[in-house]
Amino acid sequence: MTSKAPVKHSVAPPPATTHYQGEAEHGHDHDDSHVLMHHFDHMEQQRESISLGMWTFLWTEIMMFSGLFFCYALFRWKFYDAYLLGSQQLDITLGTINTFVLLASSMTMALAVHAAQVKNRKALMGYMVGTLIFGGAFLGVKAVEWTADYHEGMVPTFEFMGPRGNWNPALWRTTHHARTDRKPEEATRLAQIKPDSTVTYDFKHKKEVSVQQVKMYFMLYFCMTGLHAIHMIAGVAILLVMLLMAAGGWFTNGNDQPVELFGLYWHFVDIVWVFLFPLLYLIAGFSMFGGAH
Amino acid sequence: MVSTPAEGFTPTPRPAAAPGDVSVPEVVPADSEEPKNYLNVSYGVKSWLFTLDHKRIAMLYLLTVSLMFVVGGVAAGMVRLNLLQPNGFLISAATYNKAFSAHGIVMVFFFIIPAIPAILGNFFIPMMLGAKDLAFPKINLLSWYLYIIGAVMVLGALACGGVQTGWTFYAPLSSQYTNGPIVVVALGVFIAGFSSILTGLNFIVTTHKMRAPGLTWFRLPLFVWGMYATSLLQILGTPVVAITILLLAVEIIFNAGVFDASTGGDPVLFQHLFWFYSHPAVYIMILPGMAVISEVVTCFSRKPIFGYRFIAFSSMAIAILSFLVWGHHMFTTDQSPLSSIVFSVISFLVAIPSAIKVFNWTATLYKGSIRLTTPMLYSLGFIGLFTIGGLTGLYLSAIAVDIHLQDTYFVVAHFHYVMVGSTVMAYMAGLHYWWPKMVGRMYPEGWGQTAAVLLFIGFTLTFMPQFIAGYAGMPRRYHVYDPQYHVMNVLSTAGATIMALAYLLPFFYLTWSLKYGPKAGPNPWRATGLEWQTPSPPPTLNFERTPVVTIGPYAYSAENDEIEDARYDMERAQADYAAAQAKVAGDREHRAMEEGGASAVSQTIIEEAKRDL
Amino acid sequence: MTEVARHETTPGSLAGDRIEDTHETGHHIVPISVYVKVITALMVLLVITLGAAAVDFGKMGLPWLNIVIAMTIAIVKAVLIILYFMHVRYSSKLIWVFSGAAFFWVMLLFVMTLVDYFSRAPSLAY
Amino acid sequence: MQSSISLIPEAASTQAGPIDSLFWVLTLVTVFFTALICVAIAYFVVRYRRGAKVDRSNPPLEHAVLELFWTGIPLLICLFIFGWSTVIYYKNRTIPTDAMEIYVVGKQWMWKLQHPEGRWEMNTLTVPVGRPVKLTMTSEDVIHSFFIPEFRVKMDVFPGRFTELWFNATKPGKYHLFCAEFCGTYHSGMVGSVVVLEPAEYEKWLQTGNVNKSMAAKGEQLYREHGCSGCHGANSSVRAPYLEGLYNAQRPIQIPQAGVPLDQVQSKVIKADIRYIHDSIVLPQQEVAAGFKPIMPSFKGRLSEEEIVQIIEYIKTLRTSNGTNNGLSNGGIIGYPNSGANTPGTSNRTGNIGADGVRARTHINPAPTTTLSSPNKMSSSPTTSAPVRAIPPKPAPVSVR
Ligand code: HEA
Ligand code: HEA
Ligand code: CUA
Ligand SMILES: [Cu+2]
């Protein structure tokens, strides 16, 4: 058990040189956090304050995402068909893989916390690396997905890219599938697809949705997954730093709280995805695959 | 209220600073050569910009927030001046729109929301809790920097172009039909939002975890209760408006169509999300004001507050109810009648806690020993104006009447009564009340009282006519208006000039007092809060030892005052006595010198005399 | 091994057993076995989610069923993670409140706003 | 226009009365409580001023009864006012079935008002006294708000929806018309007046001035031009429902569901009101006339709001010989499983949309850039001096087709 700095448990204020430490929320900058900071009276108070702070921070995170979730809910309710069509453009396999990966990373993170608590440095580092790998994998898959989305013309237009931009329904998967059983009239219609027109997605029953509404789905899709990904990236970055610190035995000397706090953050990000996955990918499932059935 | 065991200083009672009294020479302990406090502990720009001391951060806020107030005020000056004539003689329509938009945005997001929490709360919550600092000093500093970044972005955007959106940024106007650096402003507000979130976070944790031993929830000063409720609102509301504003930016950049009716999007959705924050935000503005009033009113009626628990709980009631009424800003949209009615009834309910507070403050005066110092004047002004402002809120929450009043000057008058007449008054009250503690010097009482009265007059003259113009149907955000409203607007502008003056005075005399104000002892008001149990200005860690609290706040009593007075007179006598002795001693010494060679006797006498001092 | 751990985490300090089970997230050490159980549960739930989604209840005239199932499962997952991975189960009352409260406010946002949309003329919904 | 200072604006509609009385009661409450508080404060401040020799012995610190009292009284007052205001609100909101209709299109920064008889006005609304008038309003661009202080009525005007507003003017005269929702640079210029005439004069007025073909007549023309008749006409090969007697008829429609074959979708009966017809034109796929194929192309973007409204006026005039709802317009439901399900509704001629007080409830897709097709568009608007739109709106993604 390599513990570099022995834990201080002095109740007396440390020398003035002691740094303040207040950013446990942000998961980084954990120097001396196992030392009693001079504005706290004792370690217990410090620990509790910091973890309470973390939870409060998670409040704000939850409220922030909830705004997006509400927009999603509202328009899903209004434009179910558009959402259906939109979700069919996504790659459920990749989505599933990512969900799996993220849950796994939560597991490793939890184990990392455990390792820190039992002061097992090697295990701690191992689990951290594991979490890093999973987290990285998630981001990697997302990157793949997004590039695919781009090539399949699902990225809504930038103003400066002109009215069309990359946005091109004619490229969408479903429409591809649809081509298989296409009748002349739809052929013409499909050829005419413009960013502001409507697109047929169920040729059997002549169901059309406004491309604009599908676009709204994609906007929300990119906003939600984007915001989530930003959190992931931040998490991975922080975790890297913490890994180095862990190597130095920072968290296996009784100062396991930073790991635990980061765990809270990581699990929260995981939870967000747990909701995003079924909402964005699994609308009424695979039934519509291949356009007609 | 506090027994601080083995405390270095038992507070030397000071005469409450009535105009006459303050100038009384301090009774300085003999052994004091300029004690170290948070101001003189270190010098230099760096020591301020990188400080982690909540008191210094509060002072940073004081500076910047005041600046923003002037900016917003000057914008208001433009608005009012232009409305002097019905024909918009002064500035173009676009400029006018930019002026009131800037006014609203700056005043709301950069003046009133940070004003009391980030300045007074930051400075005094830790002290009232007997803590050495806020729980997260670094985050505290971070939030100030976020505020600065946001402010710079917004001011920059306003400087180069400005926006014509009003502070409400309604889509699709803001998203599609007007240009200008809206995205920059939006992001500025977004960032400033996080500043206020972090402040709230800090307060919540501090209040939960850093109370001094014995300081139970019901021994907390009501100021802390109020700030706690405010923090809840900040934490739960602000993120929503943040994401909404972000969505607006996305809407503008990517043309997302979420708020755009022509693509099936919903403009009303924006209003829902916006007001989900912005109504609680109005209580973010008023709750701190109420918190200040609760402190000041008790102190200057020398009497424990009336109905402590009711005031405390009403704050929490407001905090929760305020999340259920936002729809009352949308009565004339095509919001469904059902939800309009639901929102209406809850709006009426949320009025009740405020009513409770008002009545309890009034009852506190009963059998008090009231002195009309500047803070007290502001506070009484608050109670009166808030009553009017709040009750006119009831007009607006009555749907039938609001249909007529929505977006008229009646609304403008309403919210200036509650924001300016109430919150800004309370802010002024708090600033004067705690000024001696913050800078260690008294402000000139006479000037203070003059400004307070002037503000009250100017305010009433400015905004009372707007109620009338409003019910007569004058729509807000009008650059030119129907001549029938001319008279009211002239009155209003006249009032505004008086107000500007009334705000200018404090700028001057408070600055003046920094250097020339008479020294204030630890407790010039002889107040009971923990913050007064330590020197002014306080030392960096606030207290030399963590105080131990044994009883509730506000242990004021007129009888005590008499004893204190007596004690004060005694001390003063002693001081004179000592001075006299010193003089005598001096003479003796002198004579001894003349006699050539100081005798051991005279030496000892001198020593004694010196020690007496 | 948890037994050992218990003592190891609390090196004769203020943060000793006294607090361990009462407040203070994280001082209670959750045995690995629990984690394993939870993660298996999560994975199973994930599979169920997919399975349920594969069926399109819309065709059976129950278009709402898909989303209901999906959300219920998601909530269960979230609760599992919060309780065990985030240790709320072993935390102080305060943390219980804090971890729950946010969802209360999210509910306010959803309910109060949807009251408007649902009580508008029906044709908005299709 | 009264130019003197008016504390209370003239009350010139049936709605104004109740609102004013509620307003006065509220004022009473306000004055009372303000006086109460202020007097109490003044009294205490004087009586218990510092140094005054008065009895300060054992001051009360808490008084449950008092608290209850001043919680209860305000609560009662509040609930009373709430109840009253809500009643007024509902009364003022339910639109009389016999109200005459006028269409309002708001756009930056002017109002265009169209009388069904074809008379149109800019920024002036002329109405007869003593007759309920219903305004069906929509916007070409941003949110505006139609506000007549003297009538105490106001309603926001949205792009992409209909909102409704009604009033019943009680005295002839000229009143203010304001736009109350900030709508851009010349928001304050989006004002006009409401002229209330004696019924006789009104009739006269309708004939004079810039009458162009009645809306219906215009609509008929468009109906032909855009090939509506080609499908809906009596002798057309396409299987499209006849529109005779459609207006206000009970129509069985089907709302397509994801993955459900249309012929298996349960049909439901709704009233073919303005909103429905409007949507059938711009979003035909949204609600399909039961038993028909959803082959009608959308006319979104091809027809301006104004034109659509004219077509609707025309469709309203389409009546069958016997004046009843033509069974055929339920779609001669041939060989469709659910045909038995829906019986032809009977038309309630008196029925008027929104009689249930329900507001516009759709998102139609106006083309924000289309301009009002009126000969002298700006001349009559006060903002002539100003450019019509200082800031050209970004082309709404949908507008061009
Ligand atoms: C500090 C900020 C603040 C505060 C405290 C309030 C307090 C209240 N406000 Fe206000 N309000 C605003 C700031 C504030 N408001 C702003 C900025 C706007 C406009 C935003 C915009 O459009 O730009 C606005 C707009 C606004 C509207 C929308 C108007 C419209 O646009 O059509 C409504 C409608 O219900 C409303 C209602 C109320 C009510 C019921 C209260 C209540 O909380 C008041 C409670 C207080 C009292 C009731 C007085 C004390 C009680 C007594 C003395 C006892 C007697 C009491 C009774 C008999 C009940 N406000
Ligand atoms: C805390 C918030 C706050 C504060 C303090 C104020 C303060 C004032 N407001 Fe404010 N006001 C709002 C919040 C606030 N306002 C909001 C949210 C809106 C809605 C905006 C919108 O519609 O989007 C609004 C709108 C608004 C309007 C309506 C504009 C319109 O709808 O067309 C008017 C008009 O009279 C007005 C006037 C004033 C005046 C005269 C003051 C005075 O109290 C200001 C006095 C202060 C000073 C003048 C600064 C200090 C003095 C000096 C530095 C001296 C030098 C300055 C001069 C000589 C000018 N305000
Ligand atoms: Cu139109 Cu304001
Ligand atoms: Cu409000």
C-alpha cells in the first residue's frame, strides 16, 4: 500500500500556506483535499460539504437537460411520424453498443471508487483505465455515428451553407430502403425532395412527413447527444488527470473522496444516456425498417 | 445573543449612529495599532483579483455591479428622456428599442439578480453562520469571473450594435426577424447565469454544513433563510433558462425551427421555458430584499422580529410556489384557458406568503424603540412600495383584468414597484446598514437620510403615473405614443430625474466615507447578529475563534439599550478620566523634566497613566 | 474483505465508524458483489428495452405502450444506478432529499407545461 | 380620440363593464391595504420613536391568532377576486354564435382587415355598433397583439395559427387600435383605429370605398386556378370528396398512424371548421377525409394566408341544392372497412367555429415572405415614411417551394 502523503487529521487550521480547495464539483484540482482546508473546522465537515456541493451541482445539470427533454417530449408528441422517420435514420446497433459501453464504464467507475476506498492503488488505476477506455470507446462510436449522419445528409443546414447545406433527405437510409419497392409516382416525388418539402417514408400507406419536422428531430438529437458528449469529453479529460494523480498515490491514502465525486458525475452522465437511448433510437422499434413491411 | 467563550473582544458597545452621535471620538483600546483586517492584510491588484476571501469577492462584486447599474440607469435615462415627447423626438425607433432592451437585460441579469446575494450575501452569510468563509472559495471567485465575462460580452454586444428584443428575447422575433449580435448577448446571459448558479450552490452548502456550533436552523438570522430560499431558485431555475437561451442560439445559427411556427415549431414553447425561470427569477430578486428588511427592521426597532417562524417559512413557501405561476405572463397568448386559470389561482396564492411577511414586519414596529436611520428609512419605504407593487400584481394575476393590462405600462409600473421600489430600496438599506461593517467607517447620516427620502419621492413620481397611463392603455415598448398619455409621461420623466439624483448622492457620499467617514466600531448599531461580534472591517477569517451560539437571533430589548447606554456613558467617563490623568501625568513629567532628571516616582506615574489609557 | 476494508478506510480519524453508517456518502464500502448484481440487472434491463422496442405496439392499437415501457425501464435503471453506484442508499437523509428533489422540479416543469398543451384543442396532438 | 388626460379609458364594449368594476374593486383592496400598512407604520414610528416615554413592556413576539387572521383574510380576498375574474374571463371569451366574422392579418408593421363582403382596410377596423364581431387573426411574421383599450380586449396574433377575439361595441365612435406585443423596430407604429358605425351607415360603408370582389369571389377564382375544382369538381376523375356543404359539417376523418395501414385506422368525427379546412389545404395528410386516399398535394407555400382565407370563404358558400350536407362529401365510402363506422353528420348551419370558446389550434404554414396583395398596400398605413421592413426577415425555411 503506497500512500505518499500521510493523512492529516488535525482539527487545528493548517499553516496559511494551505491552499483552499473548493472545486471538487469540477472533479479536478484535488491537491490537498485530504488536508483540512483552513476554512473548515474538521474533516467530516469538509467531506460532507464537498459531496453536498457535488449533489447540488448535479441538480443544476438535471434541470439543464430537462429543458431539452421537454422540447423533445413536446415535439415527439406533436410530430410522432417525423420522429419515427428521424429515429429510423439512426444506427440502432451502434446506439446499443454505446449503451452497453457506458453502463460498463459506470461499473468500472464504481469499482474504482471501491478500490480507492480500500486503498488498492493498482486496482484503482486499473479500473480508471478501464473507465477511460469505455468512455473513449463511447466517444469514438459517437464520432463514427456523426460522420455517418453527415454523409447521409442528416446534419441540418447552417445558415451560411445556403438553404441546402448538407441536409439531403434523398440520402436517408429509410428512403434508400424505400427505393426497393418504389412506384413511379413516388419515384418522381423522391426525386423532387427539397429541404423544405415533405418526404414519403411509408410507401405502402403513402405516409408523408414534413422534412422540417424531421429536421427538428435531428436538431434535438444533435443538441441532446452533443450536450451529453460534451459532458463525456469533460469527464474523460478530468479522469486522465486523476489517473496520473492516482499513479502518484493521491487517492489511496484515505483521500478517496475526489474519486467518489468524479464517480457521481460519471454516473450522472451515464443516467442521461440511459434516457437518451430509448428516446432517440428506439421509437417504436425496428418495425419500420426496410420502409414497407 | 452570542456567548463567545474566551473571546478576545467582548464587543465594546457603541452609541447607535444617529447623526449627532457618530462623530463621538472612538474609545480605542490602548494596545491597538491598526489591527489587521481583510482590507489591509495585503495590497495590490493581484491580491484582489486572485483573492479567495468571500469579503473581498463581495467587494469586487460591489464595484462591478454598481457599474452595471449605472449603465442600465443611463439606458433608462435615454428611455425616459425620449418619452418626454409623444413623437420620439430624441432617438430613432431602433435606438429606443435597443435602449430599453439594454436597460432590461443589464438591470435584470447584471444588476438586480447579483446585487444583494453576491454582494451582501457573499459578505455576510459566512459571518452570520460563524464560518470562516463560504464552503467553496474558489468557486466563489470563479463565479465572479463568469459574471465579468458575461458582462463584457453583453456590454460589447450592446456597444457594437445592440439588440432589439427586449429582455424577454421572444421568438420568432429574436430568432428570425431581427439581426444584431443576439447570439453574443444570449451567451453572455447564459454565462452570467452560471455565475449566479455557483453563488447559490455555495450558499446552500455553506448554510447546511458550516453553521457554528449551536446555530440551529431556527437560530439562523432571517437573512440567511431568505438567501437560502433564493439559492434554491437560482439553482433550479437558472439552468432551464440557460438551456433555453442556448436553444435560441441554435435556432438562430442552425435555423432549427423549434420555436418557428412555420415549421410546426412553437413560439409559445419559448415563452413557457423562458418564464419557467424568469418568474422564479423575480423572486430571486425580491427574496433577498425581504431578507435584508427582516434584519434592518428589527435592529432599528430594537425588538425581536415578530413571527420569526412565519417569515422563515413564508420564504420557503414562496420558493416552491413561485415555480408554479409562470403562465401568468402568457394570459393573452393562446395558452389554453385551463392552464391560464390554474396559473392564475396559484399566482393569487403566492401572494399570501408575501402578505404574511409585510404584516409581520409592521407588527415588529409595535412597542419598539424606533429610530429613523437611513437603513430604516429605506426599509419602511420598501414596505410601503412593495405593498403597492405586490397588490398591483394581483390586478395582473386576475386574468380578466390582465387581458387589458398585459404589455401596457401598468405592467411596467408594477414591476418597477417591486424591483426598484422594493428590491433596490432594500439593497440600499442593506448597503447602508452593513457599510460600517464592510469598510469600518460610518457614512454621513444626514446625506443618507436625504437620499432615501429623495428616492422615495422621485420613485413615486416616476412610476405612479405609469399605472394610470397603463390602464388608459398605453402599450409598453413604444417609441412614439398617443398624445393622450403625454401628461403622465412628462410626470414620469420628471420623477426619473429626481431618482437619478437620489442614486447619484450615495455614489458620492459613500465613496467619501471610505476615507473621511468617522471610524465605526465593531458594532455601531449595537446589533445582535454574529457579524457584529467581530471588528469592522473583519479580519480575514472573520472570527478569532468559532463562536458558539446559545440563543436565537434578535435578542434586542429596549431595557438592554438603557443599560448599554449607561455602560457607554460610563466608558466615556472613564475615557475622559484617563485622558485627564494622562494630561496630569504629562504635566508632572514636564515639571519633573524641568526639575531636571525624571524621578523614579514620576516615571511610574507616567507608566500608570499610559496603562490607563 | 469488506470487513477489512471498513477498518482500512477509517484510519483512526474523526471520519471513523461513528459517521460511517449515518451520514457521509462513500464511507460505507459497498461490497463488490453488489456492484456485480447491479450491473447484471442493468444489462438485462438493456436487453429487455431492446426487445420491447422491437415490438411495435402501435400496430396493436397501443401506440403509447412502447414509450411507457421504455421509460419505465429507463427509470428503473436510473434508480439502480443512483442507489448503488452513487451510494445514495447508504447516504444521509440530506443526500436522499437532494438526489430526489431535482426530479420533483423537473416534474413541475413537465406537468405544468403539458397541462397547457394537453388542454389545448385536441388537433394539436396527432 | 380624446386628447385630455383620461384616468380610465372610455368603456365602449360589452366586455369593458365587468372588467372595470373588477378593476375598481381591486383598486379598493389595494388602497385599503396600502393605507392600512402606511398608517400603521406612521403611527408606530411616531408613538414608539426612540426616547418616547411609552409602555414597551413585554412586547409580543408571536401571535398565532393574528397570523391566522392576516393569512386568512388576504386568502379569502384573493380567492374571491380570482373567482370573479375567472367568471368574467370565461364570459368574455365565449364567442357568440351569431358574431360576424372579420379576418385580421398582422404583419410587420401593419394590420390588414378583411370583411367577408370583400371590403378590406389597412390599420382601420370599421364595425357596426351593437353587433358581436369575431376577429379571426393570424400573422405573416412575428407575434403581434391586437389591442383595443376602449374595448378592454387584447389577443396575441401568432404566425402559423389562428387566434380569435370578439367584441361587441356599444357606442359609435373612433377608438384606438394598438399592437401590444413587441414586434420589431416599428412596433410603436403598428397602430390604427377602430371605427364604430351605426348599422345603417355600416351597410352603406360596406358598398363604398375600395371594394374589390368579395372574398368568396376571389376564392372561387383561386379555387379554379389552383386546380381544386379539378379534383373536387362534380365531374372530376379523381376520387376526391365534394366540398359542397362541407363547412361546419361533422366530418369523419382519419388521422394516419405510424405503421398502421390507413384503412385500418379508426376514423373519428370532427367539425369541418375554418381550422380544419385550412389544414386540409396546407397539410392534407394530417387529417384525411375518411375513406379517401391522401393524394391531395399540400398547398403550403403556394397559397398565402390571405388567399387561403378567401378560398375558405368560397368553400363556405358551396351549398348543395337542398342546402344540407351532401352525403357524398362524407366520401362515398366505397369498399372501405370503416365505412359503416361513421354516419354522415348533419350540418348545423348556425354553428360557428370557436363557439365553444376554443381558440385557433393548429399550426398552419404561412409563407412569412408573401405580401398582402392589396393595390395600395402602404399608402394608408402610418408607417409610410418608414421602410416597410427595415430588417428583411431571414427567409423562413419553408417559404419557397
Ligand atoms: C421583484 C420582482 C417581482 C415581484 C416580487 C413580483 C410579484 C408579483 N407579481 Fe410580478 N412581475 C415582475 C416582477 C415581480 N413581480 C416583472 C419583472 C414582470 C414583467 C416581466 C415582463 O413582462 O417584462 C411581472 C409581471 C407580472 C405579471 C404578468 C403581467 C403581464 O405581462 O401581463 C403578473 C401576472 O400575474 C404578475 C403578478 C405578480 C404577483 C401576483 C406577485 C406577488 O408575488 C405579489 C405579492 C405581494 C403582495 C400581494 C403585497 C403584500 C401583501 C399585502 C400588503 C397584504 C394584502 C394582500 C392581499 C389582500 C392579497 N407580475
Ligand atoms: C432592477 C431592474 C430595473 C431597474 C433598477 C430599473 C430602473 C428604472 N427603469 Fe426600468 N425596466 C426594467 C428593470 C429595471 N428598471 C425592466 C426589466 C424593463 C423591461 C424592459 C423590456 O421591456 O424588455 C424596464 C423597462 C423600463 C421602461 C419601459 C420601457 C418601454 O417599455 O418602452 C421604463 C420607462 O420609463 C423604465 C424606466 C426606468 C427608470 C426611470 C429607472 C430608474 O430607477 C433608474 C434610475 C437609475 C439611474 C438613472 C442610474 C444611477 C444614476 C446615475 C448614474 C446618474 C447619471 C444618469 C443619468 C443622469 C441618466 N424601465
Ligand atoms: Cu406588431 Cu408590435
Ligand atoms: Cu411573474
